[in-house]
Amino acid sequence: MTDEAEADWIPPGADLSRPSAARIYDYLLGGGHNLAADRAVARRLEAIQPQVAAVARRNRAFLGRAVRFMLDRGVRQFLDLGSGIPTVGNVHEVAQSVDPSARVVYVDYEPVAVAHSRMLLKDNPHAEAVEADATDTEGVLSSEPVKRLLDLGRPVGLLAITLGHYLPDVRTVFGAYQDAVAPGSYFALTHLTNDFAVLNDPRVAETMRQTQDHIFPRTKAEVLALFDGFELVEPGLTTSAGWRPDRLAAAVDPEEDGLYAGVGVKR
């Protein structure tokens, strides 16, 4: 996308000058719904660490595997927090390819992400996007799409993919959603860490401070604590590439991954 003035996917009033994590991620995945400010930050990140786009692609692949895992265990409704801009392999595409009646609610506070989600979903009666800050747990859970599409009395697939490291008070936020879902629900996350070499560079965090989304990398012990009340499924907390990789997937050294990943079930 080169001429932002003609981009009909940009909602009125959107701030085009301030980069956002959702649009930077879209750029790293090869998407076209990003702005010049986002591309500038993404290129600075790539200059610091050329593997950053590969980290993003592996994260996206983990999302698909986690959703399919939950579908195999009977989950047919999903709440995707900090969902970003829809690209190929988004949650509703994966879920509804297995069961067309599967229900998905996306939550993001970035207006471009929400506007594009709503365009994509306008003819889909079983999926909708909510424009809200995921930290407003009460507002999200009481929103009309959540009430209409999701039955919180039955198992839900709760997704927090590359969300937690943008939240300073992450345990409180995730804990509120975890308390709200029924036993048998699954919780999947990926989370940035400095434990691995690939993103253990202070310039990454410094660069992200130029955006509306500051980052808070966490250690393995801190990420494990986000699963309190949930039982991790095999292989436990690992990396995005190392969690139940596809049979033909190339092995990835954890030091080159940058993200912890795991799925837990509420008993």
C-alpha cells in the first residue's frame, strides 16, 4: 500500500502518524494493511534483527496449530484478544474450515485492525470484531458480540497471541478472562522473552517505544505464571516453532525463536 490517502480501509479519524504493533505485524507477515510509519519501525526492527519477520511467521503458524488442536478437542467458540489485522490463516478461517458454525470474536483497540476485520466479516454471521482495549475485561465480556456469539458457560478457546508482552499488569488481565471461561476451556499464548538470543537486544524495546505499544519481555518463570489455574498440555511451555510442529516443519533452534508459546486447559 503506497498511497495512504487513497486507502479505503483506513477508518475516518485514524491517526496515520503513530505506528501500531498490529500494523507492524501485518507488514512483517507480508500484508498490505500498514502505513508508512509502521513500515519505518518494522524496517528498523529488521535492521536490528533480520530474523524478526521469521519470528512473526512462526508465531502465525503456532496460532493455526493451537486453534486446530482446540477444534480436535471439541472447542467451537473462540475469543481472540489483541487479534490484530486479519491475514491468511486467521482464527475464523481455520475454525470454520473444520466447522462452518464455529464462532469467533476478535478484540482489538487498533481502529485499522477492527475496520478491516469488520469488512472481512460482514457476510459471516458467526464471527465479529469488537473495538475495545483487551485490558477492559468487563467491557469486552459484556459486549454485544461476545454475548450473542459466545456461550461462556461452555468451553471457549481463549487466545492471547503476542498480547501479554504489551501489558504491564498482564496477570490481572489474563486472570479475569480465565476466571470468566468454563472448565474445559483452553488458553493459548505466545509471549516475547529476552531469554533467547534472537530478540535479546535492548534496541528492540527502544524501537517499540516509538509506537503506541510498548513491550515488556518476560522470563520463562513469569510466562509460566500466566497459566495459573490451567494445566499445560504437552509439550508444555516451549517456543512458537517447538509447540507441536507440523510433521514436515524444519527444526528451529530456540535461540532463534524469541517467543514462548503454550496451551493450557482449565480443569
